Amino acid sequence: MTELIFVRHGESESNERGLFTGQADVSLSGLGKKQVTALKNFILKKYTVDAVYSSDLKRARDTVLPIAKALHLPVQTNARLREIYGGLWEECPIRYIAENYKNDYMVWCENIGLARCTGVRRSERLQRQMSGKQF
């Protein structure tokens, strides 16, 4: 049986500064680098890993690179694994988003599956279109 292990990247410099990151290519923060070490130790103790995949963004690649190195595996990067595009929210302070895009931000906080970043198509509609169920 194939088992997939999904991990979120460690804390980024943008996370540390309270910014919505989206697809901005930012590095891990100091805490993020510590989280990566803890993640590597956990994964190596608990799982057998045959392949490592990552988006092409630095923070994601740098999160899994120590695991891949320890196992002598390449990190296979693919832009299709990126986080969502944040539209007008990219690299904006969360406070600014909450104040200036209240309705969209409220949906984001309360029902992520129906949310969209201001200036971007709603996730639900995109998911239906991708599955061929246009409406």
C-alpha cells in the first residue's frame, strides 16, 4: 500500500512578520529551521520514505531537503505543488487583509473550502472546473 505523508513548510520569514505569503518565494525563519530539524527526526523515526516531493518554493524545498539528504534521495520539485496564489493578499499584513477585505477574510477564517483570496477565483469553483463539473 502506498502511503503519502504531507507536511507543511516550517515557519517562513513572512509568517514570522505576520504577512500572508501565498506564492511569494521566501526563506524559512530561525524557528522554521528548528522545526525542520524536528520534522526530519520525527519522519526518519516513524516512516519509511521512498521519494520526496516539494513545490519549487524555497520554504517548502528547504523543509524537506534534510530528510532527502539523510536518505540520499533527490527532492523532486514541481510548481503544481505550490500554495495557493494570494491575489491582492500576497505579502500583505494579516491585519491589513482583515480590515480591508473583511468579507473574503471572514470566509477564509470560517470556511476555508469556500474561501478565496481577494482578486482570485474561488477555490470551490476552480475545483469543480478542474473536475469537469462546470456550473
